[in-house]
Amino acid sequence: MDELNAEIEHFEKDLIESENVGKYILDLRERVKELDCLYRLSGFASRDNICIDEMFKYVVDLIPPAWQYPDITCSRIVFDGKDFKTDDFKMTDWKLSSDIFFKDKKVGAIEVFYLEEKPQLFAGPFLKEEKKLLDVIAEQLKNIVEKKTTEEELHNRTHDMEERAKELNCLYGLSELAVQENISIEMIFKGMVYLIPPAWQYPEITCARIYFKGKEFLTENFVQTGLVQSSDIKMYEQKIGSIEVYYTEERINADEYPFLKEERNLLNALASRLGKIAERKYAEQALKDSELQLREQKKSLEQKNIALKEILAQIEIEKKGIKDNVADNVEKLLLPILRKLRLKGESVKYIDLLKKNLEDLASAFGSKISEKSYRLSPREIEICGMI
């Protein structure tokens, strides 16, 4: 701007004697106003965190001072169904306009109106330079809109990627909990409830609760509010608990007010995985219990086998004793009778005696076997009861 003012002063000195001096000075000052308009537009558009609507509001007020008659100039920008106007805006017959394009498609226009009639120039009462300036502004707005849109898309994608990374960290954290050695299902739920808030869009106002088979697991900051998102935990298609996520403060409207649809998907995935983990943990515990029972049964069978071997050994001893007793009784009672039978004339007498001795022998065997059963030791009786 200083260089332009210096140039104006230079021309004023060189043309002071010329009859066209007023025209040259007026033209230069008009160009300065136009350049100042473009300079301010570029400066405003380069600011951080300026949205497109704010830029349009600024531009409509920037246009009138750059025109030949700023006091009677008003302007309007129509963009994507929205109107941005100067405070004194009024549609008249004296209009200058230029279309705004976005990705080769017309999305709006800039319109400049004079509130009073002025002499006819290049485009009605407007200068040729004003038409060029309006076209340049429209082109600048197109470039700015494209740049801002690209930046917004990049920001949104970056934000989405960060949110997805948080969700993946949550799922990874649950997987790490689940594979720890000898960790109980209760400890998994206690750890899980603290993995939830950092995975949500606003972790600083997020708290969580997990219900599971009558037990409750809470974050330290837990407060029950009306801003809740929940999902059921199921084992074998039967509900056995739930996960609840709460916001402790209001936030902007979202897919599932005030939660994102991605957060709904994450919550459902967590509930599903917790259900599968619970199924696996209970199955593992049932397997451990079954293995313990089998080991106990095996030990019991081994003890019974030992007892059976002891009893069989005792039976063998008793069988041998009985055999020896029978042989001894036969030797003492039967064989002498048989020897006597060989003598003539005494056969009937000795046959009756043999009969009586056989009866005595049978009676003696029964008595001996019965007496054996009463002589079992306490250990032998216990072993018999185990079989």
C-alpha cells in the first residue's frame, strides 16, 4: 500500500499541469480501492479456523468500499441456498453479478447493486474495472471454497482416523485382558470398564458401567444421566448383562444423540466379545472342574484296584487253607474207612460210617469257612466296602 501511495504522489507531481490530471488520479485511487479489497480478502481467507459462512459475511461488507460509489452500493452473495447481504441490501435495476463455481459446477453468485441511478458506463452504471474486480473476487471465492472444503475434508478424515484408532485401541486392550494367564472374568470386566471412556469422542465427560450376573463394575467418575448408550451382553443367545456408556454433560447432536454411529458399532462389538469371552471362561472352568473330577475318580479307581488285589490275594490264601484242610480231613477221616472196606464181612458197617464221616466233613468245611469270615481285619472289611 505504501508503494501505491508513493506512485500516486509521483503521478500527481508529473501530471499537475496536465488537463487529465484529475482523471489519472481518480483512476489510480479506484485501482487502490480494488487492490485493497483483494488484499483484505486474501488476508481474511488465510486465517485459521475461518468457516466459509464467516468468509462470505465478511466479503459482502468488503465489496461496497471498492466500488466507485460506495455510499449507494450494496451487495449479496448467494451460495448453496444461503444468502449473505449487506445491511442496506436492496435489489434494484442497476445490477452487476458474477457466478461462483465449485468443481466446475455453479453453486452461487456475487451481486452488486446501486441504490440510485448513475450514468451509463461499461456495464450499465458500472466500470469495466469493477466487472473485472467482481470476476476476480468470484474466482478467489471459488479457490477459497475449494481450499476450505479440502481442508475440512482432510480434518474430518484425520479426526475420523483418530477416532477409529481409539476404537481399535479399546478392542486391542480387551484382547490383551482376555489372553492373560489365570485372569478371572470379573477382573476382565473391571479392566474393560476403564478402557471404554478413552475410546469415545469426549472421554473427559464419559463414564461407564458393566452389569454381569448380578455384579456391577463402574468407572470412578460414574454418574447415571439421561445421555446413555447401552448394549446387551449375551451367553449362548441369553442375556446375562449389559454395557452402559454415559455422558455427564450435553454435547452436539450426532447420529444417536449425542453418540456417533461408530460408537454404537464399537459398543455392540465390545458386548459381543465380552459374551464370547465369558462363554470361553466358563467353558474353561467347566473343563478344569471335569479334569479335577476325573483325576479324583482315577485316584479312587487306583485305590479300589489295590483293594481288589489285596482281597484276591486274601482269597487265594483262604482257598489254599481250605484245600489243605480238606486234604487233611480226607486223610484222617476217609482213607482209614476205605482201608477197612477192603476187609471182608464188614462192608455195610463201614459204608454207614463213611456216610457219617462225609456229613461231618461237610459240616466241618462250612464251619471253617464261616469262622474265616469273622476273622477279617478292619482294613479288609473297609476294602470290601469300597468294592
